[in-house]
Amino acid sequence: MSAVMEVSEPSADSLNDLQPPLVQHFELMATAPGGVTRLRELILTLAVQGKLVPQDPTDELASELLRKIRTEKSLSIGGGKNKRGDSPAAILEEDFPYTLPMTWEWIRNQDLFSLRKGKNPKALSETPIGKPYLDIEALDRHQVRRYSEDATALTCSADDILVVCDGSRSGLILQGKDGIVGSTLAVIECSKLVQPYLRLIFREGFQRYNSGMKGAAIPHLDTKTVLTEVIGLPPLAEQTRIVTRVEELMSLCDALEAQGQLEATQHAQLVQTLLGALTASASPDELADNWQRVATHFDLLLDRPEAIDALEQTILQLAVRGLLSPPLPEDQQVVVGSREDSPVPLPAAWSYVRLGGVLADLRYGTAVKCAYDMVGHPVLRIPNLKNGSIDATDLKFGQLGTDDLAKLALKRGDVLIVRSNGSASLVGSMAVVGPESEGFAFAGYLVRARLNPALLTPEYLNLAAKTAAFREQIEGPIRTTSGVKNINSSEISRLSFALPPLGQQQHIVARVDSLRRLCADLRQRLTARQTTQAHLAEALIDEVA
């Protein structure tokens, strides 16, 4: 048995009675993207279709159980405990959603149970006088907040089960307690014999029951649809076996999920440790040695997207410390900034600068209203900044005066910076203006940085802006106004980073671009592998179901 199956050996052994594809490929299905969730769904589907446990021909037939339930219901109505509901509609062969075992019986849910909806009682109070008012919080979190002495209100006991009828958790089953039934809940009135199996029915149907909508797209339990739904009823003895098996397999899924979370945590620690060894390198030679050690673990390290993201961030950090590109003979000392201000050691000719010290101009964009009607001048907006460059396919136009246009016209090599956005992760993101956007204006949520070309290339600034250290400087001073995150020109000017000689900037950018292409290729291969695994798992689940 596989390591995954050995998570919970007694539960894993119970899989031997299931159909062979599920047993043989359980690990594949469990480790596929979303695999444990799909396994839970599969287990419940098999359970309610009679495919989870073998039938026992000596079991009393489900038809006899149904007769007893109807007799019990008739006695309850005759005794005044319950009201007589509508008679279930006849079940035709075309209503059968799947094939049932011979010992089972087709029924509608209303043959098995009825629902009694709660209401808001009179004189609700936080004073603990009278009976507890039972809402979701009282039953699910055991936090009773209100009480009532309304003697006419619907009540329940600890022996009852209830279902949520309104809100995001509609369809959820909750165990009752002594108190008044809240307005978002309903008591499931049924024979105590079938209560455990009823829980399983609602659990299997949760997604269907939760998909009903009411009002402004609020989830709502459509009780008529639920009660008239056609289901299979197993013999009572088989119900017990099914519920027991489901509990065992769900425990196994819990263990698999916990193991997956543990593995994810351990993997994250491994990534942090190994990549941390790279960033701790003090020289290119030390980096080369550390890289060789890390490379031996790449098969374990780069098996998930977040690990590749971490590798890419490590590459950026190494690049802006001068560890990916050797010094050039023609390098000259950077004459601005101060090496002493750098938080990490820098190569000999480098300096540590503020962005404002290497700019020729920093300017806000226009507030002129723009439209798609192609009247006026093209104006770049935040949607035009994509992946560090300009995308002019979604272009608006504004009517700018001659003076404004002279000030706002973009030049090749300008860098546009997002200064205001609802998402903090987008604030401070940059894009380099290319020849296709020369002469365009830019909108007010953007800032144009015009660089001193003798000191800084736009490509290197765009690279440095993606490092974690640079992002921390951007997101630290961000202010929120009416839900919008902002950073101003003064804060942009104070952004600091390591600056290499001009010639080396070009070598660094080329090296990083090459390594990032490798990362993109790794992501693509990983996605393809995960997609294939997911398709295989889905095919196996379909085969078993």
C-alpha cells in the first residue's frame, strides 16, 4: 500500500471493498489538484447510489422500511403531532437518475421527511429569560445570544436535526438543542431510524441544495425542490453500513488533507531554506557553490507554482546585488547615491540611490475625461500597463490643450508608474514606454518617471521594482482613501535601490530575462503535468462513479 494510503491504515483497509479503479489509483486521485475534494464527492455519490458497500440479501428490504415509516407518519398525524402534507407524485421510470440495487426502493424525499420552518418569535431579548433562540451561531458555534418566552414559537430538542434554509450555508445540516427554531432554520421531521442516513443525503446534495437563489442572489433552500427530489432508499441495515463506511473514508480524506497541508508547510520551509542559501551568498563564487548544492534538489523544490515564484524572486534579488553578472572592464563608479546606505554589500562600482536622484522629471497625468470615440489625443490608463510594457489595444482619447500635451507627451524609455488603485499589489507597478506609444498622454492615476539616461535604464528600474525589498518600500507608506490605495510623488522619489554602472545594467537585464524565460517554461510544464494528472483523476472518478 502506498505512503498516502498508509496515513490511516484501518480506514485504508476499508477501501479494499471498493471498485478496483478507486483502490488502484487512490493516490493519483488524492494528489491531483483538488483531488481530496473530488474524492469526498465521489464517496458520497457512491454511497447514495448503492455502490459503496456490498448488498446483503438477508437485509430486510427497503420497501418494508418505507412501510414502517409511512405507518409511523400516519400515527403521528393521527396523534396531532404533524400535519398531513401533499401526497408525493408518482415516480416514473424516466425519473430514475441512476440504477438502484434490487434491495433498494425509489422514493421522494417527502416520503422520508418533512420540513418545519422556524420564525422570529415575539419579544426577542439578550436577557437569558425563556428559551434560547437557535440560529446558526447558536447551533454551529454554541453561542446563544438571544432568548424568548414566546410559547407559540416552533421549538426543537437535542434529538432533532435541522437544516439551514437561508444564506451562504443553505443546505447545511446541524444538530439541534433545546430551544426556539430560528427564522433561517427548519426542523427535519423524520423517523429517528433514518436520521443518520438523512444527514448523508443532505451532505451529498449540499451543492444542489445550496444553489437555489432568492432575492439579490442570496442562497436559499428551495424546500419544494428538495422534498420532491427522487432518491434511492437502502434497507435500514445497509444504511448503517453505509454511514459507517462514509465516516471511515472521510476520516481518511481528513488525514490525507492534513498530510497535504503538512507536506506543503514542509515544502515551503525547504524552499525557504535552500533559496535562502542562495540569497545569503556574499560573492559570485559563493553563489556558484550554493547553486550547485541547491540544483541537486530541484526535482523536489520546483514541483509547485509557488516554488517557481520564489525562485524567480530569488533571481531578482541576486540580480540587484550584482551576483548574476560579473564586473565589466569598462565599468565606472556610479557617482550618485551612497554605498554606505545599502542594507547589503555591493560590488565595487555600484551605489545605493533614491529614485528621485536619477530622474530628469516626475509628473502626474491628466485629469481630462477620456472616451473611446477617438476624438482628441490617445491617453494611456492603468489597463494599458501589462507585464512591464504598454498594451495599447484598449485605448481611450482625451482633448488636451497644446501646453498640456507638451508636458504630458510620452517619450520612448519613459516609465509609467501606477500611483492609485484599489489593489495594493498594483500600486507602484511599472511599464516601459516603447516606440509604439511615443507621443501619447497618460491619465491621472499614473505618474511618468523620465530617467536620466546617463545613469539608469528603464529596463533595470522595471526589474528592480519587482524585488521584494522595493515592493516593501512601496506598500509601506500606502494610504487608503475611500477604498483606494495611494502613493504620492514624494514617496516615489524616496524609493531606494542598488544601482550598477550603466553598461552592467544591460547585462543584468539580459541575464534575468533569460532566467525568467526558464521559469516561465517550468510553469508551463508544471501546468501541463497537473492538467494531465487532473484529467486522469477525473477519468478514473467517472469510471468508478
